[in-house]
Amino acid sequence: MPPAGGQRFWDSGMHGNKDGRAQGSLSPLFTAKAFDDLPGWGDDDHLAAFAAFRRSAVHVLTKPYRSGALGVDFGAFAASYAEARSVSPANRSQARGFFERHFVPALVAAETGVAGLVTGFYEPEVEASPVRTDGFTVPLLSRPADLIDIDDANRPPGMDPDLAFARRTPEGPLEYFDRGAIECGALAGQGLEIAWLTEKVDAFFIHVQGAARLQMTDGRLCRVTYAAKSGQRFTGPGKILSEMGEIPLEKVTMQSIRAWFKAHPSRIDEILWQNRSYIFFREAAVDDAALGPIAAAKVPLTPGRAIAVDRLLHTFGTPFYIDAPTLTAFDEKPFRRLMIAQDTGSAITGPARGDLFAGSGDAAGEIAGVVRNPADFYALLPRGLISEANP
């Protein structure tokens, strides 16, 4: 989920709709609806969604969220955040009343001719060693000292404008080492290894997801989460294998990609090195085993209730009701749930594009790996914003 985690290799390729509206106004991409218009609204577990929403309400006392470009002003959440911090609903009915009292649902228009889309992500759990051994030879690396943030203020002429990181050198910033160079030893000897894994493919999917729980061989349970990346564009193996004719595009899933690598172990580097982007990690605690890693919104992700959105367009903390009737991987029923926007990702672009957090471990991975479904997005907008837009 970068920048708070790894890029999704099943990205739709959509791009944000910059609709030319007046700055500070609510985007015409939102169409106000009634809660009765939301399929399955009354059957959802609003109490579970409230628990996730409350975590954001508490966090913003430390640092407010940035308002998204579609005009959902962070300040409009003040009343709902204040009540969420002070009152705990006793049941689902009270939690439903909280959301209906503070918000108005609005259908989010997808790009012209493109349906809304949801995919899934999760937190892998793998065995790891604190030291290199004959069996554990694949490292997860921390951020190198010479990796610097780059933007228009310090970007040298001719450098790729999409690069957000670069290498500090006496001659000035240069493009950082890519995946192939790093895996061939470009950073060896710097003591960056956080932990060692047995499989290169496992490490790659941890890069994709941006976090992992590590069952250490010394008995500890620890977590790594996104710290930085080398900066190059992400190129997903699913796209590469599809273009090579190895896996039909409609059958590209995490599971099918893993199966292909297992059947072609000698070609792993050939495919993975075409994705030049490399992810660096930092260690983090596992304070609550029921929750996921702390992500871009600076709160731990709630399985089945946290969604990654385009943070340039949307405002973290916004509740989204997702109607994806063809998605049944979560509980064998059509997916109709209230989610809270608490993460982002470089592949998550567009107004009606989201990544659903499935949880941690192999079972969550089985769910996340097959999610790629059309969906209607309903943003729950603070009532004050609707009143201002319709005086």
C-alpha cells in the first residue's frame, strides 16, 4: 500500500478526474442519495465500521488529515469526530444511527465509460530469521542513508519527474539503484538487513503489500512496514506475464502469479527485475494481533473495514459504502459494506477506485488475491458540506 505500502500489480490503470471545479467547492462527481438507495445498507455491521472510524477520530487530535481535491473538507468532520471520541454505540442500530445522523451518502461517479473497481490487499505472514543462514538468504532492507526525497525543489534537470526518491552523491541527486542492482548487491555491506526470508517471491509480495508479520525463528512476532522506495515506476508481474502470453489477463491473480513462479523458478529474476521499483521497510510493533499495520492515515487497519483510496482526490477518514455484488470472497455473500478510507497506494488512482484490506496471514491473502470486481462507491459526506452545496 505505498506510499504506506506496496503497489498493486492488478492496477486498473485509471487516473484521477481533475474536473476543473472551483477550488473549495464540492465536486460534481458526487450525487447525493438517500440511505435507502444503498443496497444492503440495513444489513451491514455499522458497529464494526464505527470502531475503524473512531480510530481516525482519535488520531486527528494529533495531526489533521489533508483535504482531498474533490472538495471534502477535513474540517467538516469535526462534529462526527467529536461524538465518535466521546460516545460508544452499544449496538449496530446505534452505530447505524450515528452515520445516518452525521452523513449523507453520495454516489461517486467513475471516469467516463469506466466502472468503479475494487481490488484487495493484505498483510502477509511469513517465517523469517534475524540472521542470514543457509536456508534464509533473501533480505528485507531498511532505508539506506543515501536515499533522499526528491521533488521539484531539488530535482536536477533531466531527471524523471515521477521519481519521488533519489540517491545522494557528491555530484548531486541521481536515480537510485533499481531492483536488479539491489538484488545483485548494490547495497551489500551496509547492515540494512532487517530480517531474512527463504523465498524471493515471498519477499516480492511483501514489497507489493507494503507490510508483513514475521514469525521469527527465535520465537518473536514482529512486523515490517513501508519506509521508502527506490523511486522507479512499478511494473506488475501480472501485466508482464499477460503481455508475454503466459497468463490470460482475466486470470491474473496473486495465486496465478505465484503458481507461474513455482512452475518456472529459473525465470523469477527475469520477470521480477522488470519491476525496477524496490521497497524499503522499518520495524513496527504488533500491538493488537486482530488489527493490521499502521498505514497512510496513521491508524492500524481494520480487516474488512479499511479501504485504500486515491488520497489526492479523497480525504482520509471518509466513510465509503461499497456495493460490489459480484464480490463474494470475503464471506460468500455479495460485498456491501461500510469502509473507512485509511490508506492509499500508487496504483490506487481515480475517484471510484479502492483497495480493500482483507487482514493478515494466508487466509486473508487467499481473499485479497482474487479481488478485482466492479463496484459502486458511495461516499458518506458530512451533512454540513451538503448544506453548503445546497443552501
